[in-house]
Amino acid sequence: MQIMEIVTIIIQAIWLIFPAYVANASAVIVGGGKPIDSGRFYKDGKRLLGDGKTWRGLLGGTFFGITVGLGMMVLLKYCQSSISFPLTDFGGYPFMILFFFTLCFGALLGDIIESFFKRRIGKERGEDWFVLDQLDFIAGALVFTISASFLVAWLYPQEGNWFMNTITFSHILVIVIVTPFVHIATNYVYRKRKGAKYAK
């Protein structure tokens, strides 16, 4: 595989997962308010999810991720002719809206499910759970989106299976490799800014 082919796959993979990245980051920024678990405890005496998982974060993160995804489609419309390799249009209108939703909502749901299991093993809010902390939202985004793509293909056979026809194993491999580094970098920047804010 040539260098340009590798670069193309990396760009295509990041383009695919970018709405999920935005949703995951936005949930942290706009979060707060009422926790999803409403303060309830599980039978082990520990919180179901904790105060870090809120309705505002879930809905706000999903909204911002979808909004950025639609903005990407506007950008693609005007820039595709000047790009030497294809970028997915997420199935085109109107299916792109569904896939942006599954990428973003699925990412945040994956993070919520991981939080449930973190509470069970005694990890506190914000405490790292190596690898799973970095890939939980990716798993949620991909599982939801692949499922939606199969559903669309079943309901509208003429549309085909967008995900299976567009996304390769190489794309997913790039996402799995790159995401932990993106997650660590964004967390570092967020914590530095948060610390500076409190220092004031």
C-alpha cells in the first residue's frame, strides 16, 4: 500500500467518525444538570451512572454532533470537486440524518454503558479505565450505525447497505488506533483549561 493510499484511508476514517468525536466532546462541555440515573443506586450500593452522565450532555452532545455532520455535508458539496479522493456523504439525504444521529447518540450511549460498568468495579467519575475509556464511544457509534445501515438496506433495498459498501476494515482499524490519542489529547487540553479557569 502506497503512502497516499494510507493518507487517504486515514482522512476518510476521521471524516467518518468526526461527528461522533464532536458529540463526545460536546457532551462534556454542555453537560451538567439532572443526571440520567436521577441519583439512583444499583443493588451493589453504588450509583447507576453518576453525576457525570446527564440528560443535557446526552441531548446536547447529540445535537452538536448532528449539526457538525450537516455542516460537513455543506462543505463536501462545495469542495468535493477539488479533492482527489472520495469522502462519504453518509448515504445522502435523508439517510444521512439517521446516520449522523446513530453515530452521535450511539457514541454517547456507548460512553454511558461503559460508565455503568465503571461504577460496578469501583472506579470513580473521571477516573481512567485504560482503553475502554478511549474506545467505548467508538464501539457505540459503530454498532448503532452498522445496525441502522442494515435496517435501511432491508427497508429500502435500492439504497444498498451504505456502511458495508463504503467503510472498510482499514477505516475501522485507523479509527481504533487514532481515537485513544485524540481522546487523551482533548482530555489534557480540557483539564488544563479547566484548571486555569479555577485558578482565576
